[in-house]
Amino acid sequence: MKIDRRSTQPLYAQLKELLIDRIRQQTYEPGQQIPSEMALCQELSLSRPTVRQAIAELVSEGILIIIKGRGTFVADEPERIEVKNLIAGQFSLLMARSLELQMHVEIEKVAGDAELDRLFGTADGPVHPGYWSIAWQQAENGQTYAFCRTLVPVSMFPELGPDLQQGKRMIDITANKYAYLPQKTAGRLFVRQARTEESQILDISRNAPVLVLSSRSTSRSGNVCEVSTAALRADLVALNLDSGRS
């Protein structure tokens, strides 16, 4: 990769990609010192502020580290947080056995709109009571690695919001709701750029890549009972997939 001065992409962003490319190709290996700011300025004919901004973003993303008095180095591979036995409903609220992992839970009731009603397959007709929107964070060893948001129809779980606020257990919340609990869940796993709220909560730079698990659960009654999305730090997590022999 080369710096293209005719590109609409900012020079610092091009330099950032160039440095990442060199790290991937092991031109700069983990633990190795990269060239100084001045050396990069001279090599690529870039200004010092441009080089400084690119390096600052890579440091904030954990790709580079600055050791005072020594220089800038490629970070060693971090110890990753394992998400064990990944399934489509991994971050489903209604499938959770407990709420011990959920931190900083935010609950609100949202009105239905064309997009939400489409996701839930809500037919046109009388106005329905809307959806519970529940967001939370999951962390390990003090490090937030996932930001989750789930939507549940109010018509199925009218007291879900108050029950969560009162600290009720999931086993009590879902009692006598057998027909509305997930029976089948379909999910998609993909990479995209972090959105503003996600980058703030996950403590990553804006537009850094995140792993996203999006899922939709259908209840035993045949209706969609939950739509959930989890954004995970791609630089921190390792997904553990396990399949037993049939």
C-alpha cells in the first residue's frame, strides 16, 4: 500500500492503514519498535501532525503502545476474552438464565414504527403498545467487551421493564410465559464499523471494527418474541465454537 495524495481519504487515515498493513505482513512484529515519527515523516513525505494523529489512533485501539523514553512499539497479542460455545441466542435476554453478567442496564419503552414492525412481523391493524428496548454491557476483569441491545414486544411481556428495574430473577419474569419464550433463534455474525455510542461504551476509536451478532427469536406461539444485537470488541474477544458429533 502507498500513500495516495490524490485520494479523498485523509493522509493520516492512509498512514494508519499502511502501518496496520505492515503489522499484518509482519514487517513490524509484535513487541518490535516501529520507526520514529521523524523517520516516517521523511520516508513518506508527511507532516508531523499527520503522523502523530495516525499513531495516536493506533495507540487508542491497542495496536501500538508508547513506552516513555524508548519509543513506539507494536503491542503484543492481548489475552482474549473467550465467548464460549457461541450460539445465535448468546446475547438474548429471554434466553438468559440469570442477569449476573448484565451491567449498566438501561430500559425504555419505544413506540412501533415501520422498521420495527417489519422485524417483528407485526401486521397492520390496531395500534399496539410498542416494544421494550433493553441495553446493557458485559465485562470481564473490568474490561467491557460487549454492548448489547434487545427488543421485546410489550404485548408479550407487559411487566418486563418494571420487573427488571425491581431486580426480579429471569426465572420469575418468564414464569407462566412458556408460549412466548424463544423456541427458534436465527443469527448473523458480521464485522462493521462501530457506531458512536458503541465506540464510547467499548472504549475504542470511532469507526473501529466490531464483531456484531444479530439475532431474531421466534416463540412457541409462532411470533417473533425478541430481536437482539450485540457489538463486541474485535480486538478483545475470541469466539469459541463447539459442535458435538452426531
